[in-house]
Amino acid sequence: MILIDGKKAAAELREELKQEVADLKTKHNKVPGLTVILIGDMAPSQIYVRNKEKSANEVGLKSEVIKYPDTVEEKTVLEKIEELNNDETVSGILVQLPLPKHIDKQKVIETIAPSKDVDGFHPMNVGNLSSGYESSVPCTPLGCYLMIKKIEPNLSGKKAVVVGRSNLNGKPMTQLLLKENCTVTITHSRTKDLKAECLEADIIVAAVGIPELVKGDWVKKDAIVIDVGINKTENGLVGDVAFDEVSKVAKALTPVPGGVGPMTIACLLKNTVECFKRSQK
Ligand code: GUN
């Protein structure tokens, strides 16, 4: 069984990006810039944002974090986004989610210029991705996709089952696999026989937020299994896949932690570089 090392894959991607940023600096005499807006003091968001900033600096991006208290008015945030949209030194804008209740998430997402939307959440990017046009792609599914491609470069005709239909993961993951000519089944909590669906799959991406849902006898021998779940349980952090059981049948499997997580941040940096390159065309 191949244990997919997300930390190593992310380090390799960061190394490639570092070189690319250095080349872009030589060519354009400037570097891509990432601005993250963090509202409130939720511990997980603080940790994510700190990691994003650290990784951005590591590859040589210009990185900035703008912090607001959770009492900030929506208008203040929207005006700041407008300002960043018009700032040439900013290639990518990310507003860390979740947001306080009084701030309309969709309004925030739609205020970010699609060309600077490094999360790929803007409806314009969602539409472009589903039409097969150039777009920013949400970081987590992009990371999953790159890891799958490393194991199996030719995905054409493979059966993929995506468990979970969120805008953040399941739906964009489905689009990426479709683009690779997979036959994709998207499943969710109302799917009648999830086990039977999973047993058909050459590739399973579990992104549903249910601890250890995907069992060993749900997985076909030699399937590739990607676990997007991060669930806090009495036994510590576990994914959406029953790791020990599934590792006995799968060809390749991502661990939790150390699988998808590190690749998500590296893909944010990749998206920032891509936004910069498109802005220089
Ligand atoms: N919070 C948790 N994951 C994400 C993400 O991918 N993007 C943003 N903006 N916020 C998040």
C-alpha cells in the first residue's frame, strides 16, 4: 500500500513554486502578493492563517494578513476587499471562513474580484470550472487532484466516487475528475447504498465529515482513497475513512493528519502564483 505523504508532496510543490516565484521576480521585477483577511479570534482560523502566512513567505510571496475583531461591520470588510481588488500589488485575496453571523458570506465572496479569488469560491470561477474554462480551483480539491494524478497519471475511464457534495470540496472535486475523463458518481447523506457505490470505485474521495465512515469492506482492491475529513473524536483526530481497515485493501491512501491538509495550503500558494501570471498576460 502506498501511504500518500501529503507533507512531502506539499514540500515539493512549495519548492517548485519558490523557483517559479524567483523566475517571475526576474522577469517582472515584482512578486505575487497574497492578502488574507481574518475576522475574529477563533483558534482554528488563527492557526490556519498563521500557517498560510508562513508558507507564503517561505516561497517568496508578498504576504499580508488583515485582522478585524468579530464586531467589525460588514461594510468595512467589503470596502477593504474593494480596495484590495484595485491594489496592483495584491494578486490573491482570501477571507478566512467561517465568518461571524452578521456578515453575509456570499456577499463577501462575490465582492472579491474573480481574478483575485484564490479560493475559487466566486460564482464566476465555479462556473468557469464547470464549463472547463480557466479558473481558480478550490485549494483542497486541487490538492486531492494533484495527489491522485501522482499515483495514477492517466485517469481516463476510471470510476470515481466522491462522498460529499459541498461547494468547498465535493462539487469542485467532481469537476476536476470529470475533466480527466473519469466516470464520476457524487454521493451524499441521502444516497441509498453508499457501500455499494463505493465498492464500484477505482478512486474514492471522502469529504463528508463523518468519522471513519468508509470501511474496509466498502473499498475495491487496489482503489485510490483520498480522505478529506478532519473529525475530532474521543480517540483524537480521525478522517472520514477507517484508516487501518482500508489500508489493507487500497492501493494508495492519505493519512489524517499529514495527507490532504498540507497540500491545501501549498495549493493556495499555487493559486496565488497562477492569479499573478494571468494578471501579467
Ligand atoms: N476555512 C476553512 N477552510 C477554508 C478555505 O479553504 N478557505 C477559506 N477562505 N476559509 C476556510
